Amino acid sequence: MSDRNKAVKEGIRARHREHRAAAEPGERDAAGAALAAHGAAWAEQLTGTTPSTFAAYLGVGSEPPTLPLIRELHRRGHTILLPVCEAGRRLSWTAWTPASVFARSRFAPVMEPAGPRLGLAVMASVAGLLIPATALDLSGNRIGQGGGYYDVLLGSLASEGLDIPLAAVVYDAEVLPAGSIPAESFDRKVAVALTPSGLVPLSGPS
């Protein structure tokens, strides 16, 4: 990544993290409920009423709350996979249930579900993938959390020829005009932003 592009991305990430930190708890609660409704509708578009597997992540702190959506998908009979950070910025996956126990990650400042870990091959069974972001633009470009885990994952999925529908979860104000986020050759575009106001189609792959 060029120094200029890195600086632009870091500036956008820092601004949006500051805005997130200033949100009131009630705003986050309302956002979580809205994300659950719109995310469940997205899942229904993909699978109808057929129980399927979705890979998600647990939004914590000032991130958009995803636990209400995870619970709603589970209530509808879907299997939920949550990520576990591994060495080399790789992710493995563990099935989530309301009884899941969480433990501190060895590799990142996050809590992760305990349980048997599944490798990249499990992604072939996934109907939809929900990923974190701190901002998106209408061109489909994404700024992640800065750890690089999802950049590696998306690159691995492309290398394996796995074209999984994906949506990045952000607040409404974090969907920026087209071309706002510089893109590198290794970046993977996102097709849909999941926001509290609804699904926003981007110019990424379908």
C-alpha cells in the first residue's frame, strides 16, 4: 500500500472511530435492532426460509452491534459461524449458539468463541458472509479495522474460487461517496453495505 493511500485510510478510520465512540448507548441499541431486521431480510433474500449457514462476527464496543442479528439468524434456524484469529492473520471458524463461551484471543484484542475450529474449507458451505468495516464507499471499496484478517480471508476466498455473497456492516454515515476510499490491487470490493437504515447496494461484485 502506498504511503499516501495508507494515510488517507488511516484518517478516515480515525474519524469514524471517533464518531462511533461518541454515540449514545440508546443509539447503539436502536442500531442493533435495525441491523437485525435488515440483516435477516438479506439472509432471506439469499436462502428464503431454508436453514443455511452464515459467517458473521461479534461487533463489540463502539462497533455496530451484530449480536441481535446473530441471535435472529439463529432463531430462524440458521447455523452461525464466528471467527477465531490464528497466526499469520488467518481466520478459523467456530459454530455459535446462545450457550457459547468466549475467551480472549491469543492473537488479537478480541473475545472469541470456544469450540472446535473449522478451516477455510467450511466457507464452501456458507450462504452469506457478514464482515466488519469502519467505512465503505459507493464504489465498493472498504476500510477494515486495521488488523488485516479479513483482507487475507477475502483474498483466500478469491484464490479458492469461492464467490460468497457478502455484506459489510457499518453505520449510515459510514457509506461514503464513490471514490472516497483509495483501493489497492489486492483489495476486494464489497457488494452490499448493511446499515441501520437498510441495505445499500455498492458497485462491488454481486
